[in-house]
Amino acid sequence: MTYNVKLSHSDKSRAKMFNAPIREGKIIYQHPEGRFIVLEFEGESGKFREAFWPECQQELLEVPKKKTSQEGLRDGYTRATFIVREDLLKKLKDYAYTERETLKDVINYMIEQFLDGKDFCPECREVKEP
């Protein structure tokens, strides 16, 4: 599980806490009786860990999970699997290589060009959420 936390490394200054950056931390350890949790953060000089007591845990904001098809990708991208004819895939790969482009970029461009100017209603199809 991942949380967003304001880290100030000091509880003495409210102004410093107000301006503290929000960091995303991954839960590393949770006490069996819920007495504290330990989050790991990525800092400028590497990873570091910090413990949070139960009274502080209400201030932690849980980060919504990404779909597994979006893990490791930039925002706005997802993985998809398509079945395609082998001869078309070879042509596509040859074209991408010739143009010194990635397959991802060529496919995105092709889809954009294909859909440009087409009239369709995205709200018309029924979408079933898991």
C-alpha cells in the first residue's frame, strides 16, 4: 500500500510543516497490533524510512492503486494486447525501424490518424467496471 505524507522532519514549526513537500511512501512494516507503521520514501540521497504512530495515521492519504496494466508507465498510458496478422506486424516493425520510431509511437500515431475526424459517441457504449 502507498501513502502520501507531508514530511517536514520537524514538529516544532507549523510554518515549516505547512510548506513541507508531500512525498509518496510505500508501507514496509505494520505492527501486528496496529501500534505503528513504517513507510519507505525515495529521497535525494537514496531511500529512507519513517515510522508513524496511530494518531498520525489519520493524516496519511492513501494513494489510489493503479491498474496492473498501468504499472511502470507514465500517466495517461496503459498496456493493451491485440491480435494482429503476422504480415502486418512485420510491415509495422519494418516501418518503425526505418523511421527510427518505437512501435508504441507508431501505433499511437496510426490510431490518432485513423480516429481523427470520425464521429462516435464514447458515452453510448456500456462500460463495465471491475
